[in-house]
Amino acid sequence: MLPLLKEAATEKDISSNIAAFQEAYDQLMPLLASDIPSTEFSFQLLTNRPWVTLIDKGYLMANGVVSTRIIPSGKARAFESAFQMLVRTRNPPKDIRKWWKTNGKKLELLFEAVKWPQKELGGDDLFVLGPFKVHNVKGFRDGWLDFMKKGVEFVAKLGARNPVPGFSRALYGDVFLVGQLTQAHVAAWYNPSEDSLYLRQVSRTGHDEAHAMLHELGHRYYQKFAKKPAKKLWGKWHASIRRSSDKKFPSHYASTNAEEHFCEALAMKAMGDLSREHLENFDHIWS
Ligand SMILES: [Zn+2]
């Protein structure tokens, strides 16, 4: 999994990194404009350090922007592209001048981004919905915003019915409504190390989004709240389906491992999509 946004990055992620970012930029620019050949070792030696600083500090600042700034709709695509570059870039390029031609503008966008207006709690960009604090990073408006809000509310309602005992304890925290900042083809994902949740709009019905969000909350429950004996029993049930020639997993993805199986079964149960045989075993183990 790619490293993701930090949960609840703050103004400090911007303010404490911008000076070093600016300094590295000021060091790098004259070097790029100089006539030292890109292939010369001394050039690489001089440019690597400010380049690494730009990427490291830029990544932290971009996280700060995502959490605290309103991203203007005309800039959303450019910012997503810059963010993706910062997430994916690891090692210094062989030719920094060539790299800069493609990516310099993306780094420079950060100078502008830190001046974008701040989100205020209660507006369309940052609001509380049931147990969740929702960051509308994508800048959804009107119909699509209502659609996403309804989806999150729907999930909060289904989750509060506790598809497994105490599941409502997993309903909390920051939910980021994103475009393609990270994983491109999934409706939701959960970052366990940062305990944050991401949601994308992928369908017109909302079914896939709601399922995916419940599935991801299932990961949080499984990793933070599920009791060991139940997990052990669940592991045995998973293995027994794996060995069996006639039993099937509730979904194709559920066959991945016991945890994914749990998350799929939980989401399907909450949505009323789990078949009777699976439901009986699920409830037997988890209640
Ligand atoms: Zn999963």
C-alpha cells in the first residue's frame, strides 16, 4: 500500500516546514540554471540535498493543505497530481533538470496552495456528520455533496446497529472525501497506522461506497476492538471454507484472508447482502 495522507494534519505541517522548503528551492534554482552538466558528480552532490528537502517538506505541507485549506475547484486536478507525485517519489532522479521540467510546477504549486483560504468547521469543506468529522478534500458541491453526505450518514446508521457487538465503537474520527489522491480504483480505504478513512465516489447508487466504507470500518474493528477468541474461531471458519470443495466465500475478495473475509461479511451483513448460511456462522462466531 502506498503511504497515505496523515490523519488530521494541521496548520503546523505547513508553518513548520515552509521555511526549509523555501530555502531548498532557493538553493536548487541557481544550480539548475547553472552550466554545470547534469551528469557531473559534483552537480548531483549539490542538488540532491535540496531536492530531497523539497520532496520531504513538500509532502508534509501538502498534507497540511489537504486538511486545512479549501482547494479551489480549478486547482483540484493540479493539486491531486502534485500530491500523487510527492507520495510516489522516493529516490533522487538521475537527471534533476529533466525531472524538474515535468515536476517543477507541481512543487511550485505549494507556494500558492499554502495561501488558499482555511476551511472552517461547519462549511461544505469540513463538517461533522454523526460520529465522523468529514474533510471534503475533493470539494464536492450540491448534488454530489448531498450524495456523499447521505452515504456517510447511511453507514453511520447501519454501523450503529452493531453488526458485531460493540461495532459502534469503531465509528469515529476523520473521513476524507477524496478524488484520486491515492488508490485509484477503490471506493474506500483505511490506513491502520494513522487510523484514518478515505472515501471516493465510484458509483451512482452509493451502494459500493457504503459497502466499502463499512468494509474499511471492519478493518478498524478487527484490528482494534475484536476479541482474540472470536478471531481465532473466525480463522478456523475461514480455513474450513478454503479447504472445502462445496463451501464458497461470501464474495471473491473475501477469499484473500481471514481479515478481508471478516470485513466483507460484516459489510454484507450490515447492508442485508449476506446469505443465510454465512449469516448464521458469522453471528455464531461474533455474538
Ligand atoms: Zn479490506
